[in-house]
Amino acid sequence: MLPNDLPERPSAGDTVSLPARAGGAARGPLRWRPPTLARHLGWAVLGAIVLGLVTTKLSDFRDYEIAQVAAYLVAVAGLSVLIGLSGQISIGNGAFMAVGGYTSALIFIHLHWPLVVIALAATAVSAVAGAIFGFAAARLRGPYLAGATLLLAVALPSLATRFQSVFGGDQGLGFFVSVPGFLGVSFSLSRYQAWFTCGFALLALVLLANLIRSRVGRNWRALRDDEVAASLAGLNVARLQIRAFVVSAACAGLGGVLLAVVVGTVSAGLFALSLSIQLLTAAVLGGLGSLAGAVWGSAILVLLPSYLQNQSISLGISQAKSGGVPIVAYGVVLIAVMLIFPGGIQGALSRLYAWGRRRPAGDHQEKGST
Amino acid sequence: MIGSHRERLAAVAGLAVLCMLAAACSNSNSSGGNGGALTASAPGITAKTITIGSHQPLTGIAAPGYDEIAPASNAYFQYVNSHGGIYGRKIVYKYLNDQYNPSITSTVVHQLILQDGVYAIFNGLGTPTHLAVAPFINSEHVPDVFVASGCECWNNTSSLPDTFGWQLDYVREGKILGSYIEQHFKGKKIGFFFQDDEFGQDGVKGLSYEIPKSQIVSEQSYDPTNIKIAPQVAALKAAGAQVVVSFSVPAFTALLKLNMLGLKYAPQLVVSDVGSDPITLAGLLASFAKNKTAGFGNSLTQGIITDSYLPSLGQMSNSWITLFTKIYDTYLKPKKIPFDGNVLYGMSVGYTFVQAMFKAGKNPTRQDLINAVNGGLPQGVAVAPFAYSSSDHNGITGAYIGTIKDGVLVADTGVYVTDDTASGAITTDSTPQPAAPASGIPKP
């Protein structure tokens, strides 16, 4: 932090939007900003180092929970980008997770590819599925699109029970990974799962963050805000929408692979309709269109239920009744967040941050400016 | 590292003192048979407690009925705890809700093993749910005893050496029902109605081993998420099936019966044990038909043929039913849980666990419990012996056939036992069921 930055700060934060940006732009040439990709990669490397340290310190079960959060995070982030940026809604991303999960399990069982290759291949297959569905989705708007995606979430997992010889029916397919030999015999499976899923999650987040900052991301935002205006400005609406679906489906597919690796099996019950709804609520809870929000949302999705069930047991609520506590609490949290912070947790945090920055500025200069 | 001669001497002397102490302790305490003080011999075992864990559907689609099983097992454990425990240790049973969702099952089982450090996973409920965690439980070498599912998959001693089934598996059950039908309904047209998953298919597999193909006129399956089963029932009627064998869960047995009534179609109904608990069925029938007349449900279950591997709740003279009624009255009646087949199931499987723990010894390791079950367990509440051996991890091997009369299952035959192969003979097991111990607790 340069000392001569300090006096400038209040003036930049004090006045509202436009002059603030002008101030920033005036300051722009003085400050060197690394290229977007390098900046995001830097954050990812930092995240990887922190996660690497944290996972070696924490217990096996915490590592396992981190792995779960990472698996959901990829899918939630993809959905959040689809809804928050391109303005399309999907209640069916659990189905794309199923595509990814089942594809990876089938490759794992029949072809025995290395796990990383399996994950990439299954992601590609999910992206293709997303493209096919995106063609139909690009013609639909609002509730009709929601309905169509809902149909997908209901219908696709039941294919698994219809074609039992391939997909294993109700039992599903086993996908139990073991720790690769080079990590040593004493390396815990949970830590390996955490590293594997977090590695892919960071990769996905870097790619998504770049995409959001790119021309495609800008075009998506234009599309979201006004489809007609975007079209008049020369944007190919249908192509952009399909592209958004492909990205979101690829993320969901990768999330499905990671979830399968974490859970150790794929079955219709794993990708039930409730999963799609959970993804949606996690994206909304965290804050639509925000990758940091996706992190909050998926952390709540994974950690809150088990925390609450254990808390309620230790508080003396009978085990039989404590099973219902997380479900009630999840609903309460969702309602509370929507009422108090319609922008989700990340929306609330960034408002808090903006307020915190404006506050000292106001103390100094309020008399002068107003 | 022990360096000098003096240190080594001191170490030897210390060891000798320890040995003497240990010997003294075991002498003073040897009445239990295995000797020695109670030690923390394995994860989840302390001098005072044995902590075990389970995943159960306490909410969600599978919860109605099945959510009584774990409280019933726990009631039996509480009874054991208040009557001396297992070699003085109390059982702590921690069961977590998995909502019958494999993903949540995986989370709660990881928590139970990695965080809560349970000694064993006991009676995890459901095929798809438990299949998601069985490899993990085995990789941690945690005993995975008495899974609450009749899937054949638990009998896999090579890849799941620490997993044991308990209830009569669906193939054996299908064979026993099939052989009864073959003998009692010769030449009749027979139709199958079954859940389109491993439960129904294993059942049909067993039935087909016994019933001649020429007699089978229609095989209809249902998807447990689709309650519209009228087309299947119509197809059974159109095929002229005089006997309909149903491998269904209770809700679909009730739907089947009501759809048959709607079509004025009244074949002889034969239902698998899973879907035939008279109390559960009567309640479902009354609620589906929105008929609150007393006895309405029982009037519809009248005459259904089924099988059971546990004594009937109607046999009040049976020593096991007497024992469990006593425990039920103390621990479950205040919680307004009905005394039905699920409660009987939960207490019975709890009894088997206590049997195995006594056999595992006074200070058991996890492997001791696995060895104890591998060495075979004496027949307890079940009407037939267990299959347990180091090469067979199936549980109960036989059942009797009965008819539901006035809401109670009445036995029609003796106990049949068989194996799960196509050619394995079905034999009558005439050894009488052992009576429940007077204390209600298995002898060590």
C-alpha cells in the first residue's frame, strides 16, 4: 500500500458512482493492474496453498466436508453464472450432474482411465448434453424454461432405473476411488478426495472468473438486462444463451463427477429432484452471479445440516426428532436471507464492505460535500 | 530407545510389575470369563460404553414405518443397559438421518466413523444408501453389521469382508413363497407384481426358480415414484391371473389392493414380508381410501398370504413377543410409536447385535466382532438359523408362510429354510425356536 494512496481514498469513495469511477480512471494509469488471468491464477494458487495447509491440519471428517463443498461449489457456480449473468433459469442442473456422474462411473468401471482424464471426459459429455438442451432452451423464456429444465431433472435420473443393465438401477454404480500410490500408504482417503475436488473446483472457478470478465461475460450481462437491446446491438441472442447453458452444464457435469468421487457411488437417489432444488437455493442464498456467493451457498448446503443435527442431539432433542431440524432450519435460513438480503450472502457482504468504506469517508468530509 | 544397562533393567522390572498387576486384576475380576479389567479396547469402546452408529431415514419417502426401527433397537439397548449392559458396558446408539439419500448417507457415515469414532456401523437402512458407504466402511475396517436390507449384495466376503446382512434375503424369500405357491396353487394362472429394482427383481428371481414358467401369465413391475399402477393391475386382470404375487413396499401393496377392488378383480394375493405388515397395511388402506370405519383396513388385508422370518405379533404366548411387549411398554409406548412389524424388527436386530457383542469378548477389538459373527451366531428371535460363516455373510435363512386374519398374521406352515441358489433344496426346519432368555438378554 503506497502512502500517497491514503488521502485519495476518501475522495474516491465519498461521491456516488460516476465521479468515483472517474477518480478511479484518473488514478488508473498510475497503478499497475496485473492481467485478469494472472490475477485469477494468483488467487487460485493462494487458495490452493491455504487449502493444502488447512486439509493437512484438519481432521479426516473436515477434509471430507471440504471435498463435498468443493463438489457442490462447481455445480452451484455454474448455475449462478447461468442465472445471474445470462438471465436464464434452470431448475434442472442436477440432471447435468447426473450426466457427469454416470458418465464418469461408466468410464471408471469399463475403461479404467485415470481419474483426471475421466473427470475431463465426463465434463465434455455434460457440455454436449448442455448444448443439445440449450438449443431447446434458447427458444423458451421465464417459467417455460424453468418448466422444461424441471422436466429434465425429473426425467433423466429415472432413465437409470429404466435401463438397469447399464446404469445399475436403484443400486446405482460403484465408484470407490482409492488413494494413488505416489501419495504414500498413510495418506488419508478424505484428504485425497479434498485435494482432488478442490483442485478441480479452483480450476473451474478460474475459468469462470475469466469468462465473466471476458467479452462473453459482458454480452451475457447485456442479454440479461435487455434482450431486445442486446439483439439490436448486434449480439446473437440464441448463440449466447446456448453458450451459457453449455458452460453451466459443463460445470454441473464436473460437479457430478466430483460428487461421485466423494460419495463413492452414483445412483438415481443421488441425483434426485431435490438436488436440483438444492443447487438453486444454494446459488440464491450465496448471491446470484457471484462466484464468492457460490462458495458461501455450497458451504451452507453441506455444513449447516450436519452441524444442526449434531447440535440438536447434544441439546437433548431426541435423535428421532433431530432428523427434521436441519430441514426446518434450511427453510428458515432461506426465508431470512431472502427477506433481509435479497442479493444473497455475497450481496450482503459487499453492501457491508461498501458501507464500511464509506463510513470513515463520511466522517471526514460530510460537512464539506453536503 | 533404551540405552544403558541400568535403564534396560529398570524397564524389565517395570514390565514385570505391570504383568503382576494385570494378573492380579484379572484374578479379581475373572468372573466374566475373559478376564481383565474393562479397557478402551477399540475405537468407540471405553471402560463404560460401546458407541455404535447408523444411518436411518427419519424423514422423507422411506421414513413412514421405517423411522420406528432405530428407536426400537435403541429401546432394546436401553433395556440391556439397565440390566447390566454388555459385560458392564452401556450401548450408546447414535443414529443419524440420511433421508434415504445416498449423498447424505455418505456424509453421516463419514461423520460417525471419522469424527464420532463409532465402534461399528449397525443396521444401516436401505440398499442404494448403504451401497454408497459399504466400501468406505470396509476400507476403514469398521464392522458393518446387520444391514437393514435383504439385498444379496451384503454377502460379498471378498470385497466387503466386514459387511453382514441380517434379514432373510429376497432371493430366499422368493424361493420359499414360490415353492408354497407351486404346491398349493397347482395349475393356476399366476401373475407377478414387483418393484422395479433389486428388491423386486431378486424376489422374482427366487419365485421363478420354483414356479413353472407355464403357469406365469403376466409380470408387471412398478416404479416406486409413480403411484399410477392401474395399467399394471388391468394387465394382470386381462391375463387372467388367479394368484398375484407382490414384491412391493407397504404403500404399493395397499395401492395394488385398492386398484384391484376398483376393477372388481379378486385374485389370491401373496405378498412379500417387506410389504405385508398387517398394522402398517391396514393404516395405509384406511388413509388411501379415506375410510375411517373401524376395521376397514383389516377387512381388506383379510386372507393375504405372506411369509415371515420373525414370530407373529399375534402370538402372545411366544416368549419373544412377551419380552418385546414388556420393553415396548416401558420405552416406546410413551413415545406413541405403534407396536408393529417395524418395532419387532428393530428389537430383534438389536438382540442379534447384543448376542454378537457378548461373543466378541470382554475387551473386543473391531476384528473380534467380525470374527464372532464369522464364527456363527445362535438362533435368536428369528424362526430360522443364521447363515453366518467366514464364507457366507447372509443372515436369516428361512421363514414360514402365514395368512393375515383379522389384522394378525397366522402361521400356516412350519419353517422352510433354503439357500440362495437356483438348485438349492427347500427343506423344513422342524427344530423348535429357542425360547427367549428369562432375563431378556442373551447369555455370554
